[in-house]
Amino acid sequence: MHERHWQKSSFSGDDSNCVEVRVGVDLLELRESDDSDVILHTTPAAFAGLLGTIKAGKLDRHA
């Protein structure tokens, strides 16, 4: 079994506070670099659904 590594968001630039993701076959994990002990777990399908909702602007009224 190979080890999965955390990957920094490309939108974070050189800032040390960023979103990091770690992807497995059935699991996707998200964390903030400045609070790395708090990890959100979800499936790739559920995360893709969330990204689609965000990109479609369906959550803009909540901002």
C-alpha cells in the first residue's frame, strides 16, 4: 500500500495558510494547513457534487 500525501491548493500561492487535500480511492480528505488536526472526510462523488453546486453559483446568496 502506498502512502497518500497532502497536496496544497494551487490557489493558495505562497501563503502558509491554505487548503490541502488528500485523495484515496474511496475517500477524500480536506484540511487547513494552520489547523491540520481538523480533517474533513468525504467521498470523491460528494465533493464533486459540492464543487458543481459552488461553480453553478447556487450558494452565492449564502455568502
